[in-house]
Amino acid sequence: MKRVRAEILSTRRLGAYHALTVVAPEIAERARPGQFVSVAMPPERSFLLRRHFSIHHASRRGGWAGTLEFAFDPQGQGTRWLAEAKAHQFLDVIGPLGKAFAYPTRLTNCLLVAEGHGGATISFLAQELRARGKRVDMILGGATQEHVFKPIEAKRIAQTLAVATVDGSMGERGTVLDLLPRMLEATGAQVLYAAGPRETLRGIAEVCLERRIPSQMALEERMACGMGQCFTCVVPVVRKDGSGYDNLRLCTEGPVLNPARVLWDRWMGEQPALAPTPPEGFPVVRSWPG
Amino acid sequence: MTVDLNGVVLPLPVLAAAGCLGTGREATLVDLHRLGGVVTMSLTLEPRKGSPTPRMAETPSGLLSWIGLQNAGVEAFLREDLPHLQRVGVPVIASVAGSSVEEYLRVTTLLQNRPGIVALEVYLGAPDEERGRGRPFHARPDRISEVVGAVARMSRLPVFAKLPALEPDLVESARACVRAGAHGLTLIDGVPGMAVDAERLRPALAAPVGLLSGPAVKPIALAAVYRVAREMPEVPIMGVGGISTGTDAVEFLLAGAWAVQVGTAMLVDPAAPVEIARGILAYLKDKQLESPAALRGRLRLGREPS
């Protein structure tokens, strides 16, 4: 974890999203897919907390070496400020934070699924998997074509790409979940990776459990510090031996988790405090089988 | 820059506030060597899982949060976290919590005779499951006295009672704490607050009422410190609430605090405590004062002479 004063190299719109490239060699060198950075807000404003962004790219070689890219949906006051930041302005950036996706060692066919800005996370992973000789297939989705994250880049990286939009403006009308069974069969996927809204991830997790496909997902929860200090960003995760569960911090023990160990009901349920222990006890999930 | 809280000697007047440093092990960007002390997260006898999420919301100049006392339990703290703090050599103030007087006592007992722990802080915002039907201990003056008295009688370490600002009579409660055996006070605990997501017709926090911290509460905390310090100038007070700059800290010292704790600011800027200590030092130099203690009670009341 490093803290740097990072110069903004470029700022641009990407459909519904906004992307910033900053110069941060100390972070870019170490960054791996699934990890994130935190960016400080200007001190004179009434919004104090740092904003956290999944790393979309970290260039270690070539003309862009030492740069880091992240993307966001400029909906809140902090992200709107960032979207208006100009090139050559400096940002206070901390990273890389959190645990990265694990790469498969034995298995080769990887299906990557992303909805909305989850595509930023997943495209970094796709490149790293390709660099390791894995087969990568992708499903991208979003509300409209504006919300499908960099489909052209995905097309270039992935063996096959399927796209779904809720309004049907790109690819098929529907969600990534609608395309999932077909893509699993067509690609012979052995491992699945996903990022996006928690409702979607939960649906994907159920399919993976049913079909016994090892998977990893980058989750999101409201986060104050991003450095493990405040214990706000927790998710209930079953212990490896099934002896109970712990509220783990996504910033430190996540954001990438094995969805088979996440207690989705307890995390997302209407009355999480009342979610019972499953009658059959907690599942025993061994470590990453990829 | 040493401060002496009637026997609790700290190398600097700036401490990390309870629950803002995690376990102290993963905070690699907070320079523990350069803190006056670390107040631990509040410790209970057994591990606690804490509140469901969402646990936080950002509000104007503030952070609203309710963690629900998530912690690994006092024994895990002693086994896993304390050794690291001992190696660093930073003075540790252990924050004690519980749901009954007995639990406070048992936690207190386990914290005795541990090198590195220089004092205890009694967190009174924990839900009172024994007699308060889940309302916090500090909601009832008699329960404040009972808990603080029990802990102070059991403890060989000096005990600081942490009080919120908004209860019926802060000064009376502060007096009751001292009468019950508290060595000093920590002012203030977070201010109860709420945020609502109108779009989804939901409270922003699962709790749904949380505690407000950050610059938004600074004037409330300053008033609390001022009122208590004026009545009890001999009782050490640690001021806490929205301190994010050296000037903020100086304001608390002038209002009567003996030392300050930094919480929310450290979540935003891990270097904040160091910057704040530097700011205090610069102010002292500028005013040609020897030590932070020289600021205490220097607040000039009455009209500015023209």
C-alpha cells in the first residue's frame, strides 16, 4: 500500500462512465486485477471521505508505463468533482488496496461476466489471464449500450463476447444472467469471474454453485476508509471449516471473494439481523480450487 | 510536546481515537511511532460480529456510522493486536465495552498488568442489555456511575470515561464519573444521527440511527470540553470530535482539553495525527509557549479590549 501524489494524465468520457489515467508508478507496479485505489477529495469541500475505485488498468511496460486507470459513474458529488478534474491536476491516491483475483493454475477456460462499471475490473483481469495463456470469454451487460463497458476492447481480448442490455440497444435484450447458461455451455467454462451489482452477482453465484463451477467475484459495500481501519465495509463470509461465519472487511479481506462462502441472505436480506443459521449448518468450502 | 494527564504521561498530545485504527496491524500508512497513544477499538469479552450493513453514510462535513461493536474479543486483542503495539512502543489505552456491568468488569480484569497498556477508556455507548433494554449505558446517570465505578474499583490502571455531549446534564454526569473513581474523561462520543435515502424509502444505515463524527460535530465537542473543564479544571480531559488540523487541536486545548484524539480525519488522511501534532508545535512556537499544557485555560473570556 503506497500513498502518492498522482498527476492526472488524461480524463475522458467512456459512454455513461468517466475514466481517469494517473501517473502512479509505485502503485501501477504492484497493482493486480480486483484491487482498488482510494482517492482523496479536495479538503475544502463538505464531502470528506476518500472515494474507492477498482483498478481498470495498470501499465508496467511501454509508453504508458507507470500509469494507472480507473473508471466510475459520475453520479455522486465526489465522482462529479473527479469527472471535472483537469489533466495535470494532482490527486492524493492510495493503493493498491485489497486482495486480487487468483489466477487458475490447472484450468484454462475462463468466463468473465460483468455488468455496468464491473467491466472496468473484469477487463484488467481478462488481459492478465490472456497473458497467462488462458482462454477468456466474456459477457458484458448494462442498462443501455452506454452502460456496456468498453465492448470493443472486450471483443479484441475475448475469444467470444456476448452482450446484453436491458433496453436492447446493444446485443440481446435482457441481463447477463439470461446469457449465462448458454455461454457456460458454449465456452466450456471451467472457472468464472464476475464483477457488478450485488443482485446480479448473487444470481451468478447461484448458477455457479449449482453447476459446481469455481468462481471469484469482486464485491462492493459502502466503505469509509478503504484501509481496514473503520470496519464499515463488511460482508458475512463462512469460515473455511464451516464452523460459523465472520463479517470480513471487503477492503482488507476482499473485495474479491469466493461467492460460495458469502452468506448472501444475511448480507442482502430485508432483515439481515434475523437471518437464521441454515438448518444444514454452514457449507464447507475449501480454498480456491482453480 | 510531552503531556502529563495527572500521571498518564504521553509523548505527544495527539492520540488515535477508539475504533479508527482497526486492529493497529493493517494500518500501514498511520505512523504509530508518531502518535501520543492509541485508543483501541472497544473490546468485549466475546467476539462480536457487529451490525449488518450498510454501516456508514457520508453526510455534510461528517461521517455517520454504526459498527455495532464488531471486535474479535479482548483475548484475541491481547493475543494478536497488543504484541504489535507493544513492539512499536506506542502507549495503549484500551477501550472497554460490554452489555452488562459484569462484562465490563471481566474485560477490565483481563486488561490488567499488560505492558504497554497505560490506561483504560470506558465506552458507555454500548447497549445495556441488563437493565436498559438495549439503550446505551450513558442514557441513565445511575448506570454511568455503576459501570465507571465498577471498572475504576477493579482497575489498577487509570480510567477515562467517554461521554457523549447530548445527555441531560453533561457536567453532572462528568462529576458522577469522577466521584465513581474515573481518573479522567474523554469528550465526546459520536452524536446520534440519521440519514434517509428518500428514493428507496429507507434509512441510509441498517442500524438505522448511527453516530455522527467528523468536522460537523466539532463545535458540539468543543462546547462539551469547555463546559466540563471550566467546572473541573483538575480533571484530565481528552478532547475528541472533528479534529482534523493543528488549529482544531489548539482550539480544544484552549477550551480545556489536556490532549486530543483524532478519529474520522485519520480515516481520510492516515498522516493526519502527525500533521496535527506538527500544527500544535508550530502554534506553540509562534506564541512562545513551552508545552501543550501551557495552552490549557488560556481561553480569554469577556469582551476583547479595544
